Amino acid sequence: MFVVTSPLAICVALLFLLRAAIAAPSNNAEPGLKATPDLPPPGANRPNLVTFDVLSQSFPDQPFLTNTFHVERSGGKNTVMSAFTVGGIAPNTTNCTLWWRKPSSRDPFYLVSGQNRSVDIWTTKPWFTEKPRTYPTWHNPPKKRQLLKQLEFPTRGKNKILIGSVPCHHTLSFLGALTLGQPGDALTWWLNEQGIRGFYLWLKVQKFS
């Protein structure tokens, strides 16, 4: 993974610091979710970490590898999407399910603003962290395969949301983008921590006797 010094990265960093500074809960703040990771069910384990690539219209040929999810719309048009990928999945894996973990509304690493914040989650052609030439960009986004789910942010109800079950392969890749046709400006952003906040993948590995 690498660090990119650019206006986009600086803006996201400043946004993160501002959000963290203003989000400290008061004595009257609503109770938040406990920041403890979900434990895997019996026979399940997690693969390698989820890696994100932020695709920005402002920097159409530059990939931005990070650990944050970021989608944005300005003037009714999408301007930022997020591709994400998970590699190193064992060949004897029999069940792969993508989940989303709801953070507390007071979580300083989670930001939702604007209106009409429906986000589409797609499976895509895989891309690989060890192969920079495969990194998606705005001008070269990953090829969509299947729409798994639409999420409305901020999410309501359950703390964990099943995005979908997908056939297991060595590498699984996805794309998040605000649903087309929504008016106005909107932004959804968070620091992804598996089982605490954001996306994670459950695996069931078949054991041979």
C-alpha cells in the first residue's frame, strides 16, 4: 500500500480530523455501539484485510489505495466511487458472504451528509493489490458484474447487514457508488475496520479429514 499526497488526500484527511474534533460525545449523548469486533461463527474465519481504492473524477487516472470508503455526488452527478478487494482466499473456501457493520451515530470515523444517499454495492471483475496495473481509476473503473444490494445511509435497524453471498474465488472485488439519478449533493465516508465499522467478509473453509 502507498501514500498519495494530493488535494483529494489532504481534503479527506482534514475532513477526518474535523469530524474527530467535533464528535466527542457529551454527557447527554446517545449511547453508541460498543466498538468490539464481531466474532466469527463456528467454522468461519476472515481473509486478508479489505483494501480500498478511491476513484475520483478530479484525478481520473490516479488510483488512491487506502483503508477508507468514500462516495460522493455533486450537482446530481457522482464524483467519487470506491472499489474494494479481498485477496488470499483459500481454494477450499465454500461460503463467502459480504457484511456491513453499522457504526455509532457518534462515531468520529463515520461521516454522512447531504440527501438521497442510496449506495449501490456491486461485484466486479477482480483486481489485485500486488498488481498495480490492475488498480481501478475513474477512467478505468472495474467492470460491474452483479448488483448485490442498495444501502441507504445512514442505515437504520440492525447493527449488521448482509450485503450478499458470492461464489468464492482467490480474490473478490466490489464497487460502491451512489445510486444514479439521485438529485443534489451527498457524501458518505468512513474508516473501515473489519467487524467494527464498514465492510467485512465471512468465509467458511472446508476442512479435509
